[in-house]
Amino acid sequence: LAALGLSAVLTKIPKVVLAGVFLYMGVTALPGVQLYERLWLWLIWDPKKYPQYDYVTQVARKPLHLFTLFQFSCLAVLYALTKVPNPYISVIFPFFIAFLPLIRKLVPKCFPSVWSKEDLKALDK
């Protein structure tokens, strides 16, 4: 509601400045995101040098990296849906977002040999 009253002031701020503020906020928030931290693990070749996060100590390396790849694939699909110029395909975006919790619930049922329920519980923390 306060933004409505400040709309006259907000229109005077250049869009580049707002984009910079949001970029800064996004980049500074990345270190606390587990997916981001697990992506960095791909660059560490020696598992002994992995940071001692709870999920690193509780989950084996292969299921950990496969889950990271699975989540990154979902993120790539979401990004691709935003970049499709066809409006009939890009309308799928909100449905895919709504479908993500169902995908997560189906993972242990569809891939029980890859991820155990204990692995997924540790990765969900």
C-alpha cells in the first residue's frame, strides 16, 4: 500500500538503478541457497575438501550430485519457458511452477534406487 503512495517518486528512479538494486539483492542472497552451494560442489574434485554441511555429511556423493542435476534441470526448464517467444508455450510457466511440488513428491516413488527417503529428507532441510 505504501508503494501506491510512492508511485510518483518511483517513476522518477531510472530503471537501471532499480535493476541494479535487485541484481545486488539477488547476488547477495545466493550463498544461503542450498542449490547454489551444491552447484559449487561440482567444482571441488576432492570430496575431502567439501564443506561440512549437514546434507554433505548425510548423503552419498552420487545421490547428492544427481539431485543437484535434477533441480538444476527443473530450473533450466523454467528459464526456457520464460524465453520462448511463442505465447502459447510460455503460458505453461505457471502450470510448471504449480507442478513442481508434485514432481518433488513423486521423486522417491519414481526413483527409489537413486534417492532414499533419508537422502531426500537431508536434502530438503
